[in-house]
Amino acid sequence: GTLLTTWLVPVLTRTSYVPFFALAALLVPLGAAVALGVGGTIRRLA
């Protein structure tokens, strides 16, 4: 991920920072969806 980001940021910000911030905004819901999908259901322990 780090190598891809190191290459991707200069490519995206060549003309404007808008694509970079749009990608950053999409990562939050994507990360939450992955966490909920991988984590499964939450159950009470006691």
C-alpha cells in the first residue's frame, strides 16, 4: 500500500488536489465496510 500511495499521490495531484481528497474521503466508508464485513456480527459475551 505504501509503495502504491507513494506513486499515486504525485500522479493524482499533478493538476489538482481534488482527486486526492476525493480518494481520501472514499477510504473512510470503504474501511468501515471492510471492517464490518470481516468482523461479522458483534455478540454479547455474558
